Amino acid sequence: MKNNMKEMIDEIKRMKQQKNAVIVAHNYQIDEVQDIADVVGDSFTLSQYCASTDADVVVFCGVHFMAESAKILSPEKTVLLPEIDAGCPMADMITAEALIEEKKKHPNAAVVCYINTSAEVKAECDICCTSSNAIRVIESIPNDEIIFAPDLNLGGYVAKHFPNKTFHIWQGYCITHHRVVKDDVVKAKQAHPDALLLAHPECRQEVIDMADFVGSTSKIIEYAKNDPHDKFIIATEMGILHKLKNDSPHKTFYLLTPKFICPNMKKTKLESVYNALKFDRYQIELDEDIINRARKSLEAMLSV
Ligand code: 13P
Ligand code: SF4
């Protein structure tokens, strides 16, 4: 490790202690950022952690909707997003106004929003979900009709588990997962015939249909660790390989395709974390009314 890198890490640790801060990182973050974090996890683990920590400051290494969710769950804390333009194109595929119009079309439907949505959209929904609990969340809803937004792939995957419910699925998608197609899977399976395929539910149905296991990023890591197989093809964003290899050093992981890269998740560098703590930037600020309404749907999810 270069000296200046070591100095930066030491300084991050010092400022963290001085400000009573925690650093949380999503499983897609770059290796150096994951290594400096107090917690690395999927969207569900990180929101649970942010709701329970007694730190004064949360440095959220991920994308905008994740830092917003942390702020909604802990409005009294300072929540910092180190790179202000680290957004999620899928979350931008639905607005609160568009969801209000959709609700008018289906007045008897319960509204389930993937956590990959803005605070304003969360304020319009009944309950949130992540890719790790979506099925349990739908199970907890008595309504026969569900509006599911915004991911068409996660929505389609979940709807298959509930043939007796009617789903109105928003047609948003993750650009990183949606560009991977069946042909990519066929090629990867030909190259590694004895490897299991582990896929994220943001993948297209045709990819999910060929998977041995489907789950959130943390569920994929857990599965690979506990399963007796020693070779896995990974169908989600490449950042996950760091924790997969750390947790299961004797196993082999093949990224299904180099297309699995989320540019927004790659914006946060070690220097971004350093600057976030040094300059208290970029603070997430939300309207109080939005926080109160959005918190109900996140807390409903956490209580399932
Ligand atoms: P999870 O980490 O919850 O599986 O979500 C992946 C994701 O879409 C992050 O943007
Ligand atoms: Fe959004 Fe997809 Fe990137 Fe996750 S991987 S932050 S869903 S664009």
C-alpha cells in the first residue's frame, strides 16, 4: 500500500472516531471502500443497520436512494453521500406524480415499492421491499391486487410466486442487470459447465429461469458460502466478487459477463469518503412531511 493511501485511511479512521461516524457500504462498492466500511451489505441489511446504530453521522457509500432511506429511518442523524451524483437510473424511472396516477387506476391495490425509489415515491406507497424480502412483504399483504414499482424484473419474479393475486407492474429496470441476456448465460455455462449460476432478481426472466439460486446480493454471498459446490457463475454487479472471495477464499467465482458493472456504484472512491468526513458532504436533506410519510412504508417493511 502506498504511503499516502495509508495516511488517508488513518485519517478517515481518526475523523470517524472524532465525529462518532459509521461508514456503511453496499456490496457493489469498490474493494477499498468496502475494506474501510464498518458494515458491508445488501439494501436490507444496510437499512436495518442505519435504523439501529447510535452513531451521529452515517457515511453512506452507495447510491442516492440508499442514503435517503438511511435519512428517512434516522432523521436526527447527519447522513452523507460521498458522491452527490451517484444515483440509480432505475429509481429515476418513476416519479411520485406518476405513481399517484397509477393509484387512481387501481384504487383497491396495495402499493409496494422497491427500496430503489426516491423518498417522494416511498411517501406514496404502503410498504417498501428489497430484493431480499419482496416475497415475504407480499405475503404480509391481504389485498388481491398489487401495484409493484418500479422494477419489472423483480416484479415479474415475485408475481410468479402469487398466482392468485393481480399485479400491476411498473416497467422500470436496472440498466446494468437488464442488458444481460440468455445468450450471455449460455456462453458462461458452456465455459464453466460444472459451476452453479447465482442470479439477482433484477435480471431478466430469461436469465433467472436458468439460475440455480436467485437472491439479493447478501443472500448470494451467504448461499455461495454455505453450498458445498466450489464453482459459481455470478449474475449481478461485479463489486460483489470482493466479499464472495473474502468469505469463501477456496471457491472460484466467474462473473457471468463484464457487462455487470454499475457506473454509479463505482463513483465513490476512498478519497470521496475522506472528503465526506472532512467537509461533512454531501448531506441528505429531506422535507419533514416526506420523511414522515416515507418512514411509514420503510418501517412497515422492517416489521415484516
Ligand atoms: P441488494 O443489495 O438489496 O440485493 O440490491 C441490489 C441493488 O439493486 C443495489 O442497487
Ligand atoms: Fe441502480 Fe442497477 Fe446500479 Fe443498483 S445496480 S444502483 S439498481 S443501476
